[in-house]
Amino acid sequence: MPLRSPAIRRLIPVILLSVIAVEAVVTIASVWMAVGARGRVVQASEIPDDAPRTMIVLGAKVRDGQVGDYVGPRLDVAVDAYRSGRVDRIVVSGNDADSAGNEVRVMRAYLQDHGVPSTRIVDDPLGVNTNATCRRAATMYDVRSAMIVTQNFHVARAVTLCRAWDVDALGVVAPCDRCSPLSLVRNQLREALGSRPRAVIDTVRARR
């Protein structure tokens, strides 16, 4: 087929419009999350004295009863916050299905192994995504304010979604020293192209 055939000439504007549309969606969603979390994200070492006393730890991949590269550092932030007297309650939220590796049970066991009493831990076994975690925190566990712990590529979305469910949220950034560069790139792309645009819809629905 010749390079400048009528079919290709008709296709080029469609491709360009599609690219522009995707860029617009990505930009709007990213700005939406940034505005929603503005002034509400801190490093783990910068948790203020007046921070909420409840901490939500978002689940992530576990395997064979062991925490993964993402959820492990999140739990370490929670352990340090408990030991320093900054939190009274830790909500571990994830997918507790056997097919997902029993995330919540692994997270609870990790916290208990590191000195957090069982009575200070609340299990949310149906926090299958960030929106579900925030919705259930507000409607099932009566959380009105909380710190929410995750990595930096995810934290603005987590704060924005929880605020949409009327949870006064402060995002706490967990480190990711053991995360591979490939997984970080993959997560950044997933956030930009899928998770943030979907979160815009979720925030609108939550506020209704």
C-alpha cells in the first residue's frame, strides 16, 4: 500500500485526535489528584503531632505468606508510627482472597510480629482497590480522619479518594528502596493511563 494512500491519509487525523484525547485525559486526571491532595502529603519522617490517630495501610502483592516490596515498607511506616505513639489504630486493607495471597492476614501477621498488639489492628478484607478501601473506611469502620500509607506515585490518588468519601486524609509516603525500576515504571504508567482517570469518576460518584 503506498505511504500516502487515501486510507492512511484518513487514518492519520484519527490517530492524532486519539493521542490528543489521551493526553487531555491524563493531564486532567493528574491535576485533579494533585489538587485533591495538595498540602496533605508528608514523608514518614515528617508526620505532624496533630496527625490523625488512625492509620490505613493499603495492601499490595504478597507471596507465600511474605510481604512484597511495596507493602513491606508501608507496614514498616505503620510499625514506626505505633512505636513512636503516633497512632492508636492501624487498618490493614487489601484483598484477602486466597487467589491474592491473603493480603490482610499477611499484613496483620507482619504487624504483630513487629510488636503491634492484635487489638490495635483492624482488618479490612475487602479493600480490593483504593476506592473500596476509602469507601469502607468511611461506611464500615466509621473512620472520619486517617493517615493513609502508600508509595509516592499512588499517594495523591489515595488521599483524593478518601476525601471524596468524607475521610479527612493525610497521605504518608512509604519508601520503595526494594522496588525494581521496571515495576516502578509499570506502576507510574498504570496510574497515569488507568487508575487516575478512573479515580476522577469514582470521586464524582462518591460525592453524590
